[in-house]
Amino acid sequence: MRKITLCAVLVFYFFNGIAAIKLPALVGNNMVLQQQTEVKIWGWAKAGSKISISPTWETKTYTTNTAKNGTWQTVIKTPIPGGPYQIKLSGDGDLKLSNILIGEVWVCSGQSNMEMAMRGNSSPILNANQIILDADHPNIRLFKVKSTSSISPLDDVKGQWDQSRSATAREFSAIGYQFAEILNKKLNVPIGMIMSTVGGTMVEAWMSNTALSAFPQMKIPSTLEGNNYPHREPTALFNSMVAPLLKYNIRGIIWLQGESNRHESELYEQLFPAMVSDWRKQWGIGEFPFYYGQIAPYGSTDTTRSGARLREAQLNDMDIIPNSGMAVLLDVGMENDIHFMDKTIPAQRLAYWALGKTYGIPGIAYQSPKYKSMKIEGNKAILIFDYAPYLTSYRKPLTLFEVAGEDKVFHQAKATIEKNTVTVTSEDVKKPVAVRYAYKEWVMGELYNNDGLPASSFRTDDWK
């Protein structure tokens, strides 16, 4: 009888929400809140409770009431960058959050090359120990979302905000950490970095049910039970590792993914913009910046040029996705390791986009040279480029250009640079029709603008 009574009491307590205020993992000590905007603070408490929220950066107290299901949410205003501050909560018990900073918040997401921690694994990270040694930055805060999968949207994640120091940076995304470090140094404001990554994942795993409704060929499973690779299933990572972040106000996102979709480039070219559009709609804070790294060249045994085609899809998507930018990584790949060691260059190039385009800092170049047009003069194909008043190969010969005539057979070409043009010729092609640059599985980029940003692989034809 006593056991039955005790169980009844516990059930009563649970369903009536009699417990202290509970907050999601993202809302906690050491967090960074987006500056000079309105941010959501939310959580759970006893149904019908009045919750008071008092941030120490102002005298105002915000209040809200808990709904019947125990949830509550309010919106508070944030000041210019600074801190540390506290937030005091009261109503169903008292709670105090401390060491809070106001600054810029970014999310880094994608698959293994974004997930790779500074310490590396079977693939090392170039200069990792020195970067880790210098990682003590009290104004950089890191939140690492624990990997999980779900068939339905979750309302919380596992993780915590940590101050950047050698021990915490060591376990964080090498690209994400270095991106935050560059922004912190240049902007001189606190930076919060949220890492939500899983290696070996398709883009459809990061898409919601709503976004995938336009792609009936994508079959969403009804359950993940018994699935040995749940993280590869459509919607599984959006539900578990994106949906719980949607209330948290951010400045923008950096992304590195695509390797797992390399054999379906035409579909990826449609899926990726749909994902970005849906994330923005669900976040509800406008068309925030979305910067992504182009997949790096890797491997030489695949004759389908699937990597080149996926890079082409990503290049095309930059024209489709508003307020986006792509960091070209044609010169950081490794022939025999898909996990390239140099994570500093990708972080720098993504940071150039943020600093130059989002923050408008003059003098910082961020656009790679981009093929614009071609004209034919006799046996010469002359290529004109945007975002490159001057092109350079750093005094090295250009070996990655190919040219074809009407027979659609490509031949190795001689290429010379003059200002923002490249002239391509071949003794085997008297009347050029099409040119390709670095359009292979494994290459090491050779063509740059004077700002040191490489051109993407590209082709002037649309031949199958």
C-alpha cells in the first residue's frame, strides 16, 4: 500500500511540473548571447508559474507565465558586446546564470571535416599543438552538441558552454574554433561557437520533413529502431541536432559537407539550397549569412569525376542561395586522405567571408576568382574572370586546363595569364569550343587572384 501511495505521489509531482526551473542546455553559464537584438530565453517549470527573468545588464525584469504543459518562453533585449553578466530567474524556485557574455554567435555544422577536433584522430591536424597551446581566450565560448539521431524533432540537446582554453579547444571543431578565434581577434568582441556536426552524413539527414516534402524520392523512415546507421537517414540529424537550436539567436552559420553526396551532384544542387532556405525559415531571424566550404579534391581512382561535379554543384548554389558565400578549397585536399590536414586555411577563408561580407570590414577580400565568359579568337580560347583584377599562378606553370573542339574530346592545354584573363591553346585543337579547369577527382589548385584566393574547378560546357 505504501509503495502504491509513493508511486502515486511521484506521478502527481511529475505531471504537475512541481520541480525547479529547468533550462535547455543552450541557456546556461558561460553562454554568449547575440548582441543588440532580441533573444529568447525559455525552459520548463510548474504549470501556471510566473517566471521572472532579470539580466544584470539592465534594470528591467521580464515576466512570463508557464503554459499548461510546463513550457515557458520570453524575449529579452541584449546590449552592445560586453560582460560578464548574470541572469537571475525566479518563480518556481530560483536560478542564477553567471559568466554570460554579449557578442556574436555562430554555428558550425556539417560532416567529418567540420567535425574533426583539433586533436585529430587517425588523421592529424596541421600545427594542432601550437593552436591548442594558444587557445586560452576568455571571450571565446564553445558549445559542442552531442551527436544523436531522432525520427521526430527534439526540444533539447546535450552539451554545455565552455570557456575556450587548451583543454576545451582540443576537443572542438578545428575549423570552427579557428574561425571563432579569427573573428574574436579582428572584431574584438566575444564570440560564441555552437558545433553541431556528424561525420559521414548526407545532406538529407540535416533537412526537415518540411524541406524534404519537395523531394518525394527521399524516403523518410518511420522508425530508427534497429538501424545501424541512424545518422544517415533523412531528417534524423535535423530533428536531433538542429531543431533544438532554433530558438537560440545567431549571427550566421558556417558549413562543410558534401563528400557523402558526391555521386548525386544534380540532386545535391537542389537539396542544399532547400536545406538552407528551410533552416532560415525555421530559425525565424531572416536570411542570416550562410558560408560553406567547397569539398576539397580527393582520390584519383574515380573516373566519373564525381568530386568535380559536386564542386560544380556547390559553385552553382552560391548563385541560388541568397546571402551565401563559398570558400574554395581546391588547394587543401589530399590525394589519399579525405580528411585533409590543413584546417587553418578553410577557417581563414570562411572568416574572410564573414569579416568582409557580413561585418563589412574594408580591405578584406573574400571572393575567389570566378569564370565569367569565354571568347574564341582563331585557335585561342580566352577566359575572363570576375573578382580578380589580376590573376596569378605564383610564377608556376598552369597544368590543369583542358580544351576541346566540336568532337568533345579534351586535350591538355597551354595556359597563360594576362591581368584577369587566361588564354588557352592546344596544338590538337584548331577550333576550340569548350574549356575545363581542374575538372578532375584529384587536383591541386594553381590559379589564384592576387589576394591568394584560388579559383574553383569549372567547365564552360554542359556536356554529359
